[in-house]
Amino acid sequence: MAPQLAESALLAAFEAHNLRSSPAALAAVFDESGVIAWKASGSPRNDGVPTSRDTVFRIASMSKSFLAAALLALRDEGALDLDRAVTDYVPGIRCVLNGNEESVSLRQLITNCSGLAEDNAWGDRMLGARREDIAALAAEGLLLTAEPGEKYQYSNLGMSFVARAIETVSGQTLEQFVESRFLEPLGLSNTRYDVEAYVDGTSVAAGFRNFDDGETYIEEPFVGSGALACIGGLFSTVDDVARWAAFVASAFTDRPQHTEVLSARSRREMQRIATVIPDGEDRPDRQLEAVGYGMGLVIEHDRRFGRIVQHSGGLPGFSSHMRWHLATGLGVVAFGNSDRFEAWGLATRALTETLTSADAPADTVQPWAATLEAAARIDRALQAGSSFSEVGEVFAENVMRDLPPEVRERQLSEALEQLGAVLPAQNELSARARSSAMPAELRWVIACERGNLECFIRLVGLSNPLVQTLTVAAQSQPLPKENATI
């Protein structure tokens, strides 16, 4: 993507955001190669020294994607089983529903459907708690609000039990495991769990609170790093987050990065909805068909742009957000050093502007060879004015039973009466394709004098795939190519 388009997207997002809510703001647009453009405002320590591209911010719950990746790495090695009870690895955790103890699996904990109650306000202040103190709370009994696996509830405490299981089987602290398995091999040299690990002179943003729309800022000490640091303790930069996001997102490309660090299959698993998140909000900037929690990441299905992966971070004094578009690899990371900053809003606007400028497709699908061959044969027949029966060998036996040939021919004639004759000069089929939601489907158009014929086929996945669904109808307005790139 051209840097100028990314810069314009950031400028529009900054202009629309309430920058008074934070002493400093920093955001970047990135793709698989890294940061394309960045923009900053304010002063990270509120002392007049400007925010720079390499300013370090605390990324809070964006840390959870590292936790999930660590869990899956050990699963891939056979060291643990996601469907076993967490107590098989961390004895002493008691989860109670209506007076009865319930078994909770690692999978339910990492996908936020364990039945443990939402605990953000409490969990933020518990990052520095001692492991033995959290273990004592778990041994006393934790009250569930739902049966494990039943519904989405965001539990920081539950995620911390995943970290304890990782520590049991790896023999390292979660922080040590993440550093050796991910931070070092991926070159994330500016991502750390301990702020004291940064060398003197590093630009590290301080955290601030404000309760009067930016009139005054009150410095907030860093929340400590202890038993719950695994769920929100990391500090990082826009370049490191961009590199991490590109690594995770590349699992959906034909060139996944660093498969020796974590398999592409496991990274794809992180980015699929495992637990549906009920979303009753109707916002003009979030036209979503679905939203849910994967593993350490939230997945949105946007009506226009398809699948977007994201996660926010929030702690007293900090707000952060990362999001990326799977079809293109374009993404945005945003930081602010106030918990009133709402970094998700800035990042969402910036990514929407970026994708709109790029005319980004919702998905990139490669149809089967059989799909393309069937479409080509039907396309040639329609252009030549041949009957459907002349290409009957590409149809499954249900096609002409579901809609008899004489009915199909009549409907086609009615469509051509509306549209006029098929134009003799047509672009290649690939240029007339409009969408392919899956390899077994293709939607394309045939140009006529007063509009297009819209054609759609869906094949059944036999060893010799055959067309099971065929529709040909008048489309008086050209279809936008918005659902897929073929």
C-alpha cells in the first residue's frame, strides 16, 4: 500500500479522535513487511518531550495473544492437552456452580467460556499479586456464573490459570517461556514484561489518569508484574506489535512466517471464533455479521471487509489496540497513555480508512479447478445462446429436477428481454468474476446491452465435483467486486 494513503488514513483518524483524553498518542499502519506509516501526538511523560515512533507503551491485554501462542506451542509438542481439566496441571483450583464443583478445561479458559465471571476491574489491580495468594483464592473456591462452555465471559483470572499450566509443563515462568520462544526468535527486542529491562534513555510512556476531559493529568504508577502479569504485563512499541501481528496473520497466506516458532495451523486456530460474543451495539463504524473470541484474540466478521482480528488492552494509565485484516494483511496499532483514551476507536477508524482507500476485498479465495471449468462451460453456452442441456454433464442430477429445463430457459429469455442481447465482446471470465465465498462457489457476470446477467454456481464436493446449484438472473446494476478477489 502507498505510504501516502496510510498517512492520510492516520490523519483522518487522529482528527476524529479526542486526543485531549491522553497526554500522548501513537498509531501506525502496517502490512506483512512492517510499519508503512505512523503518526504521534503529545508527550509520553507529559514533560514536553514529543512522542516518537519508538516510544514504549504498556500494551496490557494485548499480551494475551502471546499467552495463547505459548499454550498452543506446548500443545503442538504434545506437552499438554487443551481438553483436559486445568486441575490436571494446576491442582487445587476449585470452580463451583450452584454448590457443585465443575471441571474446567484449558480450552474453555483460553477461549473465555469457563463460566468464571468477568473480572476486568478487579483483575487490572491484581497484576502484581503473588502466585501463592492467587492459588489460595482458587483453593477457597471460585463461583461460576454459568456452566463451563456455555457462554462468553472475559476472565483474567481464568487466563492466569493457563499460565500456571504452561509453567508446570515447561519448567519456566510464563514470562521466560514467551521471551525464549517468541520474543527473541521473532526479533521483538523492544517488547518486555519488566519496564526495568529497558536501557537508560529509552522513551517509555508514563501512565496517567484524567477525569476532566484532559484538563489535568494525574500520573499513575505502573501496576506491578506478578501472578497476573501473564494477562496484561507486556510493554512494547508499534514496530514490535506490527511484527507480531504480521507473524500471526501470515498463517493465512501461502508464505507463513517462522513456522519453526509456531505452526501456521495453530496461528489460524487463534484467529477463529471459538466463543460467540453477543453484540447488541448498532454502531455505524462497526457493521458486523459476527464477533467472537478465539484464543487470545477477538475476531470480527465485517459485512464489507470480511474477517478482522483484534484485541484491546487497558490498564490504569494506558489504552492500546491492535487490529488487522486477514485478506490483505493490513493492520493498525494504536497506543495512548490514559485509560480514557479509547485506543480501539482510533485504530478502528484508521483501519477502516485504510481498507476503504485500498478498495480491500473481503477475502481471497481460490476456486477449485472444477469450479472454474464448470463456470467456463456454462459461460460459453450462455454467450452462444445454447440450451442448458448442452452442458448437462457438469450438473449433478438434482439441477434439472429442482428447476426443469423449460422453466430455466423461460426465465433466461425473460432476463434477456429486460437486459437486451449478450454483448459479443466480453472480458475474460476472471475479470468478470465477482465473488467466491468458498472454493466450490463462483459468482460472475455476463455483460448485456442494458446491464448484466448474474450467474452463480455451487459444486458438491465429490471426487468428481458437479454443479448442484445454478442461478442466472438479471442484474440491472453492475455488481461491486467487494466480497472476494479471485
